[in-house]
Amino acid sequence: MGNLIDRLLEIIDDLADGKSTVFAKNAGIPPSTFQYYVKGRMPHGDHLKRICEYYNVNINWLLTGKGKKHIEGKADGEEGMEQPLNLELDVDLLADIIESVDIVLEKEKIELPLNKKARFIALQYELCIETGKGITSDKIKRHLKLVA
């Protein structure tokens, strides 16, 4: 199902007529920042949440390509999309995980393709939520050995 960039481009085409600046502005993301995401930088957790809330996109689908593209209850183009959904997403935890993974990858000089990086971050998030434990650099290093 491609990678995070492919899925971002897909929803930009579907929901903003292919106009990334319109897509970004609607989600409350500076268009200049959003251009970095389209070019391969991992989006900030808060920006992922904004995209998912405004456009009714399933965070799991966006990060991994698995599951349904949209959250049940609203169809594409349905009025009222600007109303936030309760995604039960811990944005602070997700932001911490993204930052920690980036730091460890840089320190260890490991490069992961964006789709693997997104999947790795999603799995780290799921693990933290399921176990109720936070993320540490040591855990990330151990888990990276499994994918790098």
C-alpha cells in the first residue's frame, strides 16, 4: 500500500483536489512545513492528529497503510468535517516517540525507508499504550535491531 508519503498524497488528491497548500491550511499546518512532509520528513505528532481530526482519517492507516482509510461515521466530503473527532491519541507520547526514534537513528547512523520508519513508530506507540510504559532510548535501540 505504499508509504506515508503515498498515503498523504492520496488524501490530498481525494480531499483537497491535489492542492497540498489547501490541505495543510485546512488542517492548521503551515504549508511550508507540510511541504517537508510531502518530501519525506516524518510529520510531528500534533500535525498527524490535526490531519486525522480534520479529514476524518484513521491514524493507523495513515502511518502503516493498514485498516480503513477513514474513521466510521462520516463519509468523504460530508459537511462538518471541521469538528474534531475523539481519536484517543496521546499526541505528546507520539511526539516523544517520533523525536526519540529520530535521535536514536541519527546517533546510531541508521537510515530506514520512510514506510519502515512510520511502521516502527506506530509499533512503538502501540507497545507504549498496551504496556502503559514510556519509551526509552534503550528500548528503541533493542527494537531497531529487529528491523534495521
